[in-house]
Amino acid sequence: MPKKFYITTPVYYVNDVPHIGHTYTTVAADVLARWHRALGEETFFLTGTDEHGAKIETKAREMKIAPRKYADEISTKFKQAWRELNISHDNFLRTTDPAHVKAVQNALQQMYDKGDIYLGKYEGLYCRGCEQYKSERDLADGLCPDHLLAPEKMSEECYTFRLSKYQDKLLKLIKNNKLKILPVNRKNEIVNFIEDQGLEDVSFSRKNVGWGIPIPWDKAHTIYVWADAFLNYLTGLGWDGTNAPTPLSKGGAGGLKFWPPTAQLMSKDILRVHATIWQAMLLSLGLPLSRTLFVHGYFLVDGQKMSKSLGNVIAPDELVKKYGVDASRYLLMSATVFGRDGDIGWKKFDEKYNADLANGLGNLVSRVANLVEKNKLELKLSGFARSGVARKIGSDKKLIKAYRESMENFKFDQALKLLWQKLRDSDEILSDKKPWKLEDKKAVKKILAPVAQNILNAAGLLEPFMPEVSQKIINQFSAKQIAKGEPLFPRI
């Protein structure tokens, strides 16, 4: 049986159009999905949109349209963005999908019947920006640090989830890496949070928010948006909210043959709720926890936080329009160490595009192809089979091993650096040997053959990052007679 690989992005909240933060998470997930498919693993990649809640209701009211119509418009923009970026998701889930709605109601009914949800009252602070309840310790100078808004005092009847019941079990699972949180500093952050503050029961319903999924046993309440959104990771596989966990090992249980998620990618602002509330919900439902939560940082744009007021928000369609699909994917994945904050900007993207792509990969491919064609050489390079690491890509086992280690540890920038070092080494061989000055074709061939093989090797491993460009290079350098093609990356 092939190994299974299940990867998720968060379902993105439709309070705004896609930006570079959403794009970064989604391209990273796509890179991993493509890599694991290439390894021959049975892979499922889930993404989608989160569409309920007070914020959406308010936004739609301001625009004088129905919440569903507003959600439809923004969700379509996410779908379009991922189509333009060649994202290979297996399912795009919307939390307004009828099957999801029904499964969420079934799941909460299970938790209620078990005694894990009870009728209580919430009194405290609520941030409309986060759609989360806050304690004084969460605030900076009385404001939510993410939205710079003062939370409002709220008091309302709500159905409450017994998160505190699962505190000790969760803490033990996180400490023992049964639930792995990467990078390790993020794991430490969650452990410290639970040990210092403890886990309090959390609201799972709102009484005065109409735009949400009704609580099945009390239609006066709608399900709190986070509880609804988390369950997408199950419903996106076809789970109906009622399956017993026992058949999972047999690959059944209502579409859950991919469960649990191998890797769930997210930005650091939503780690805490994913590491606590979401995992406790799984414990309540009797389902295995996520295997790995991988957390990336934020992007600053020229040293400043992205914001509409500063006019520095970068949209995915702007990237694609300027650099093309594969170049945009490369620029994002090489921009920073995955897991840390990064500083980007149009000037930095231009410089990296010209240095790495136009003058780097593109120029090397063009030079070598031109020399091979000019000298009418036939090079017998190791070809490619469609099975990833099992591909015959020359004898460069050292490169494959280092690349694979980087990919398994989510070190995308490191994986790309390995390939670019190989390309730079090849460039240096050309500069040192100067084959264009030689008249002996055998001598020229002796220089160009290993360089062409390096290009082919790099192109094969580059495929998860730059699928179209990779395939172009593979086709070009696998031909009986290599010919110079169109420039891959016109200079900016």
C-alpha cells in the first residue's frame, strides 16, 4: 500500500480578498503536495474558505447585500487566485457547503451528547477583528495586538465547550511530540501558554449572530465560527460527522482514509486555537490528533506590516501579472526561512527575479542549449520516470538526499538553495572551461554533457516549486537534439 499524505491550509476567512499571506501558505502546501505525489504517495490536499460569523454579517450589511452573496464573491476570488497560481488542491471546501453544514451539526451533537458542551454564560472581552474572546493578558495597552482594536465587553448566554477537561491530556501529547508543533519555538510557546495560563472552557455558540450554522438542539443559537471552521479538515474528506472512529485503520469511515492530517500549515496568529481548541475537539470526537502543525511567520513589506491604509498589500494576481506563475511561486518560497518572519517588497522581488531566474537559471539553460545546438551535439542524459525520487536523474544521489531532507523538514528555502548552488557550479564550469572557444567537438561535449545533466537533475527536483518551467526544461533537455528555446525569464 502506498503511504498516505494529507496536507491542509486553513480555510481562509472571506472578510477580505486573497493577499500574499494566504498565497504563501497555499503555495507551500502545494509544493509539499506535489512533492509527495512525486514520491508515489497517495496524497490529498485541502484548502477552502471560512464564510460564517458576525464579521461577515456586518460586512455584507455595509455593502447592502446578503451574506451568502458576499461570501460567494470573495470565495470565487480565492478560487481564481489559486487557479492562476497552478495550485493542485484535491478539494476546495466552503463552510457554507450543505454537506459541511450538516456534518458540523452532527459533530456538535456528538460532543453535546457526550457532555462536552453545556449551556453557560460568557462575560468578558471580545475582539470583533479576531472573532475571539480575549483575556487581559492577551492585550497590549488594552488593544488586540493583531487588529489594534479595543475589545468590547460582552455578556451573553452561550453553549460552552469543556476545553479545560482536555488540558492535561493535550499538554502531555504536545510535550511528547504525539502532536508535533514546528518550529520547536512554537511548541515551547504553546507548552508555556498552557502551563502558565491553563485552558478555560470556550464559547461554542452565539445567540445574536444569524449568519452561522444553527445549533441542532437549540435553533436560537448559531455555532461559533471557529468551531465550524475547524471541522472543515474532516468534512473536506467527506466525513459526515457521525462515523465511529474504529474503522479508520481499515481505510474507511466515511471518506476518512486520509485521516489524520500529516501536516497542517498555518500562520502564527492561529496556532494557539489550532493547538488547543481544535485538538481538544478531536479528542472529544474520539478521532486521532493532527500529526504535525507547521507554523510560518508574517511578511513585512519593506519593514512595515501589510495594511490597506499604507497601501502596501500585495495581491497574488499582481505577482503573477508581473513575474508569471512559476517565478511568483519561486519568489515566495525562496523569500525567507519557512517558519520565520520575512521582509519582502517589489524592489527585492525584482532583484531576486533578475539574479536567480533571468541571469541564473534562465541564462544557464539558454547558454547550454545554444552551445549544444550550435555544435550539433547529441547528449545521452539520464531520463525521467514519473515517480519522483525513483526518477533516474544521473548519479547525483548526494543532491537527492540533501534535497529530500530539506523537504521533509519544511526547509523550502534550503531545498532551493541546494538546486541553485548546483546551477552556480555549472555556470562556473562554463566560465572556467570556455567551451565556446573550442573547436574540438569531443572536448566541447565533454564539458557540456555533465552541465546539461546538472540542469536536468535540478529541473526534476524543481518541479514541486515551478511545475511548468520544470517541465519545459525536462522536455528541452530530454530531446534527442537539444535546441535553444524561448527565454524562460525575460529580465525585469
